[in-house]
Amino acid sequence: MSEKSSTHPGAAGRASTADRPTALRNVVLVGHSGSGKTTLVEALALASGAVNRAGRVEDGGCLSDHDEIEHRQQRSVQLSLVPVDWGGVKINILDTPGYADFVGELRAGLRAADAALFVVSAADGVAGATRMVWDECAAVGMPRALVITHLEASRADFDEMTERCRTSLGGEDPDSVLPLYLPLYGTPGADGHSPVHGLIGLLSQRVFDYSSGERTERAPTADELPLIEAARNRLIEGIIAESEDESLMDRYLGGEEIDIKTLIGDLETAVARGAFHPVLAAAPAADGSKQGLGTVELLELITGGFPTPVEREAPAVTTPDGAPRPALSCDPEGPLAAEVVKTSSDPYVGRISLVRLFSGTLRPDETVHVSGHGLQDRGHEDHDVDERVGALSTPFGKQQRPLSKAIAGDLACVAKLTRAETGDTLSAKDDPLLMEPWTMPDPLLPVAIQAHSKADEDKLSQGLARLVAEDPTMCLEHNQDTHQVVLWCLGEAHVDVALERLRTRYGVQVDTVAHKVPLRETFGAPAAGRGRHVKQSGGHGQFAICEIEVEPLPGGSGIEFVDKVVGGAVPRQFIPSVEKGVRAQAARGVAAGHPLVDIRVTLLDGKAHSVDSSDAAFQTAGALALREAAGEVRIDLLEPVSEVSVMVPDDFVGQVMSDLSGRRGRVVGTEQSGAGRTVVRAEVPEIEIDRYAVDLRSLSHGTGRFSRVHLRHEPMPPQLADKWREEAENGA
């Protein structure tokens, strides 16, 4: 693995197509925004020979962050696949955005990968969000390694950062997180910072020098060996502790020199099963056309220590109607089972689906079954359809390189699957399957939108449908109460990207408007009303009179209508007409235009005319009676209340509880959720948490999560209700 002496086994030029699953590695890069993931991908591609100079492919195109939005925003906003070859092994590198708004892209990368490489900036440290993802990977046993970047920063300290990784990520076993190399420093510069020019292997005790821009190997000097003694002993003990050979520790403690091949073999085994997490260092070359420090070591770690797709357990599968099916194995000859992990649109090709194959072999032009279930509540249509696969390709920057087939364990792009969405399952048309979905965060930041012009309005529906098909972390809502079109997103940056994609990809310009929370109205006290609708304008007239009594009911009661007419004052056939008019007026509201709820309306008396009374006349009279009754009493505004569950590190519990109280929330309980994390449960008016997704992230430094469930409507405080009505009247 990374301690082996090697030359340059990368393929000069195009990434290879693996012919067997054991010649594949799928690795996802994880780290906070600005940690250096994209730069590292480019350095690895350069070291492998996949590009001719940093960030450039053979035809001069850009390798990563090639989307126009990424260029404008100067950050990654989507999952990118960069395949490279190293020593006959195809490595699918999945570069993920580090910004929290695009965690859906990160989750897709974790689903498609078999191992994770956590990128930590020596200048910034281990972010709270990085620790959360580390814990998620640990829960499912995903193999992990760490690479420390930005060693060129003036305040960078590899030893200090390694120790912080051990304590932050090692949990109960910090010696499962240890470095494989120590950096070698050159002469300090004018700022006092010593540049890193090489690495010394702790197991091999060899020096790998990058000072010339190419990796060279030499024996350590007498001054260099003492630098690694303590770290080497700790690493060997850490490897032996995870060894399956129980006699190894006794032999080591007895003074026996353990063969380096045995140590490397045990190290690779421990890494592959997720029990040991090596720490490495990387830095791009000052000259972008040369080899970056640590890149060869990383490529050797990936090919030698990370598991093949055969070693990873595939997601559970059922038939589309839920019947269980046998577990999948990573076999090119097995039943076809692939999953769409990313959906994008190309102006020339159309929809492109990035799929991970877990079983079977996929070929161009064959017909497959597409199953999509479970996201109907986010605006995604439930579907089971057969579709013809278009061309297969592998992405490389803006290029799509043709593939003759894609085998189990590999990733490939499929063109022209018009119905496939992110999260869908592709399987054989005569043996349809459905994969267990991966967990996606709930979008909790609403943004109300409307078409900018009539031309945009005609294209809005189709543009929104295509947008949410690409992104399962986005929810589309057509709110029947407020008559607004609402996109639910993960954060402000997510909103910006969504609206820009609507404009640039689908030609739809939209305006954002104030998001309305669906309020309700109810009577604050009993009241009576008389509806009189009498008109005579020549010919057939209109005559209807009704008298009602209205009384408030407990929350959640809706509207009750009671008939207490005696003596036929209102003919039987017109009593339903009165009820219909009352309910229609209640739906329109009686004070601020919000639906009226939780009342009992009793019809007491009325009058009719043998010729001029009609269904329409009594509907109008019923509505007038309700409006008159409303004018006699206070009408309360009811606001929706949600139960909010906030999970944060223990250090932020006090701040979260104080913040919720400031939002008129009532904390109803707390409970522990794993080591060092607490869940705070509270009931909070929805008006107060419209932007809580943004505010909680700021409050908890990106480490907090929350969920919300609608509970009920409650009376709004009178002073706030008055202010709300005044703003509504002024058009605010």
C-alpha cells in the first residue's frame, strides 16, 4: 500500500475501464468547504497521468468544478466523478461539496462509494459537520482515512492536527487514527514557516522527496531517523492491536522484529474493514505541471487499503410492491441492480443519470425497468416504467467518454432516461427490483416564488418538475391555503443554485416573494347574525332571510352546522343551501382572509318566498349572516404550531433552548442522543421558524440539525395578531 516503494504506474491519458469488480475502487472525498478537496482531486489526477497539467484534461477542458454555477460562485455545488487509473486499478473519485446546503450531494457520494477519504485543512481543523459525517460512516462501518492539506499555510502544524484528529474522531480508541508518514520540513522562510518538501514512511523508514516536483526515494539520514521513532512504535502497536493474528502482539512485546510485509498486510486488512484510519498528508506542487506531495501515497492507500466493491455489502432490495428479495452480490453475471445517485441535464444530450451498479452488467440500448418510490411527499411522482437506455459513458470534466458496458461495482452515466430521478432503481425489465433508499435530509427552508412574466409562467411547471427530479433534497409545494408555489430547500445557497438553474438551464425567470404561513380565523366569543338577501329588479326576484348563532369550538373541531329551524320558516330544500353558503364564506374568511375554523353554526330561523326563493339566494343569505355575526365579536387569528426536535452538541444546548424561548417556543423536554449530543424538543409557532434552518446553522456552527412536525393551530397573541392584520392591510 502506501508504504511500498513504487514508480509511476498511472495510465498516461484516459482512465481505464475495469473488466472485473476487484479492479475497482470507489472513494468519496469528504470535508468542509475550503478544505482542499477539489484541489486534491486535480493533484491525484495529475499524479495518475489522467491529466496533462493541473486541472486540465487532454483537450484543454477543466477537470472539476466545471459547471457554470460553480465558476460563478467559486465553490463546488454538486457531486463530481473523476475516474483515474493507478496500477491497473480504476479509481472512481467522488468529489463532494463541503458547504452544508449541498449535503444531499454528499449523501449521494457516500451511497455510491465504498470508502471515504476525509480532507482536513491544517489551517482550519476538524469542523463540527465533518465529525457528524465521520460518525455516520462509523455507524455503517464505512472504511475511512484522513488526509491533511494546506500544509503550506503559515499556521499549519501536521503533528498538532493529527493529534486533534485522534481526539476528535478516534472516539474510545484514538490509536485507531494514526499517521503513516511524517512530513519533512525545509529551511524556514521569511515568515518563519518551514515548507514541507517530503515524507518519511513510518513503516518502511524510507524518505519520499518531492522537492524536485517528482517523487524520489532515498534512505533517511542519521538526523531523520530519530524523528520517527516514537510515532513508528505507536503505529506498529496500533496495527498489531487490530491484527487478526492474536500472537502478533506477544511476539512484538517480546522484542521480535515484525516483518514489514506482515505489518502492511494487517494494515490493509484493518483499513478495509473500517477498524483503522490512517492519516496522510498532501500538498499540490507549486508548479501545477508537477507531482504534488503525498499524491502517490494516497493513490497507493486507495488501491491497496480501501475495499473493492466485492467486499462491501449492497443495499437491501425488494420487488416494487415490497416483497423481499435475496441479498445482492457484486457479480457482473448477477441480476441487474443499479441506482441513480445523481441526475443532471445537458443542453445537447438531455437528462444524464449517474448510476452505481451493485449487480449485473448494463449495456447501451437495452431496455431496463425504472422504479421510483417514496418521495411523493416532496413532489416526486411514484413510477414504475420500462425505458430504453441511451449511450453509456464515464464523465471526465465536461467530457463524456463512451463505454461499451458498465459492470457491477462501477459507476457510469446513462443518457436519455426521461423518467429516472435521483434515488431510482434500474433493473431488468423481466425482473424488476427496488433498492432500499438512502437517508436524505429534509428541506426546511421555504422560498415562495412566482413567474416573472407570462412567458415564464408557461414554462414554470415543467422547469420546477425537472429541477426537483434532479435533487431529492428539494421539495415542491403548491400550498392550497396561501395559493403560493413554495420550494423547500436546505439553505440560502441551495436556494440560489436552484433559482439560477431554473433560469440558465430551463429558461425560467422567477421572483421570490414573502412566504406566507397558513393562518386560520375563529370566533373569540358567541355571536348572532342575520342574513337578508332580497332583490327585485323586474322579472324573477331573489328572496332569502336566515338567522344564525355562532359559537367557538375547541381547536381541531372544524365547522359544525346545526339545523334548529321549526315550523318550516326555512323550507327543507334550502337548509343545505344555507350550510353551503356558510361554509363557502368560512373558506374565504371573515376578517383577514384566512379560513374560518372551529365554530358551530346553528340555523335558528328565516323566511322564504314561494316564487323568489332559490338555492343561490339562500347561499348568499347564509354567507351574509356569518359575516354579520363576525362583525359583532373579536375574531382570533390562529397560527400553526410545530413540534421541533433539535439535535446539537451538548455545548450548544443552553443557547438553543434560549433561542427557542425567544421564538415563543415552549421547551417540552430534552434527551441524550449518543455521546455528547442532546435532542431538545419544543413546540414553536411556525411563523417563528421560517428561517430556522439558517439560524440554527449559525447558532451551532454548522453542527445542529432539526426536524419539525405540524401539531395544531393555536390563537396568536392579540398584540401580534393586530400587528399581523395591520401589515396585511398595508400590503407588507
